Amino acid sequence: MDASKFDQEPVTEESLLENGYRKYVGKDVDIYYNKDICAHIGNCVRGNPEIFEVGRRPWIIADNGPAENAVQVVNTCPSGALKYIRK
């Protein structure tokens, strides 16, 4: 899944925030998360527990790993609860 798109259209910060996503800022990539559509499959925390750690606040720290890795992990989210925008 290409998590930088909604229905084949590039996501925008405005559309993500309007659709209930929360923004986690990084230097090279921003990660967005919508708790209401998360299926809790766990691909994110298994994919990179340095970036995604449910036991800490904030639970997503985009800069705790390479931006390319963050994008790869976000793209494995089956529910679409995670999205990203590269800077």
C-alpha cells in the first residue's frame, strides 16, 4: 500500500487532519496516525520499535530511524491508519 495517497491521490496535511489523523513531525518525513481506523495488527511496532513504541508518549517519533525505513513501515499498515508526507 502506498501510504502517501488516499484513493490514488496524494495526501495533504489538511486532508489528513480533517479525517482525524494526528501529526508526528520529523525532519524528513511527517507520520500521521488515525486511532479510529487502526486495526492494531502491529506491523508498525514490529517494523521499527524505535519509531513506533506504544508504551511511550509520544508513541511515534519519526526521527528515531531513517526516513526511508519509516516510509517502508508505514506502507505495511493494512488498515490505512498510518500515512506519511515526505518533506
